[in-house]
Amino acid sequence: KQEVTQIPAALSVPEGENLVLNCSFTDSAIYNLQWFRQDPGKGLTSLLLIQSSQREQTSGRLNASLDKSSGRSTLYIAASQPGDSATYLCAVRPGTDKLIFGTGTRLQVFP
Amino acid sequence: DVKVTQSSRYLVKRTGEKVFLECVQDMDHENMFWYRQDPGLGLRLIYFSYDVKMKEKGDIPEGYSVSREKKERFSLILESASTNQTSMYLCASSLSARVGGQYFGPGTRLTVT
């Protein structure tokens, strides 16, 4: 059974730091992996989608990598800002149309 | 850009009422999903649909039903609302192709009193 774990569960950093959020999954048979951001009381916003054949995706200050064989993905946030404060979720798409979500990392960036 | 909309951001209903939550997507996606999200329990899949009039149970379908009469619209129905159905409800859609990601609506915060 596929399980997705995110470490750390919570992170508090000063503005300007470069961050790495980690996501690990137990079964490497996935179609893709998606990183989401969720603000309190809101829906999920898709940040990056990495296909199983890709190694990384970039969008602005965000970079996500995927190492399928070792069951790991990282989300790198460059030059963090207070507006980056949110919960970050990763999710894998196994051989079905459903997603398996991680437990999330709650990020706080203080000025 | 994919757009998924939900009929209400906040909803307050009484125990025993029948509740309809509506979701609409504008990207011609085949798949649509309903989740609920509760503190400490994460996102849990209630139902999903991979085509018009088709549905499959997710992890927690008890107390819910769904309807998909048109490709762009997926409704979640609480036949007789109970207080333990107070939650954040999230709708999502995706392409059925392997490359598809899921895209979420803004959520509906439902309170059952």
C-alpha cells in the first residue's frame, strides 16, 4: 500500500532563507507527483506537477525534484518570504486516477 | 488555467437536512473528486467520478451520495446531515490521462448544527 510522508511536519524560518521540504513515498510505481500549497481555510493550489519520467520542475522561486527509484521528492523554495507561509502538501498518482496525499508541512516565514 | 468552482464558501445546515454541494470545472476533465478535510486526518476521498453518470466510492462514502449528470458538474449530497459531517469539503478535477494533475476548488466549509 502506497504511503506518503512529509518531513518536517512544521518549519519556522526567517525571511530570506532557502528551504527544502521533503516528501517520501513507499512505492515507486507512480505516474506523477504533485506539490500543493494550502492557505488556512482555503482550497489546494497546485504548485508543480512532475511526471514520472522527469527529474525536476521549476516555477519562479520553486523547484521540485523527483527521484522515483529512491521514493523521494523535494520542494526547494528560494529566498523565502512571509507570503510563502502556508501548508505544503505532496501527492503521488499511482496506477489509478486517485491521489495519495502526504501529511503536509506547515511553513511559517517570519519577517 | 484550470478553474474549479464550488457553489458556496460557507454553509450552515441543521441536523437531518438534505444538503447539496455543487462543483463545476471548465477544463473538460473526465475525472472529478470530492474530499473532506479535517484537522489531524488530512484529506480523505469521499467519491469520485471518471465519466458522466459513473461514480466510485472513495475511502469514506458512508452518509454521502453523488451525482454527475453533465461532464462539468459533480454534486455531493448529504442525505441527512449529521454533526459529524461538519468539515471542509473540497472538489477537484483531473484528466484521465496519466499525465494529468488534480486541480482543486476553493472549498466549502460546512457546519451542521
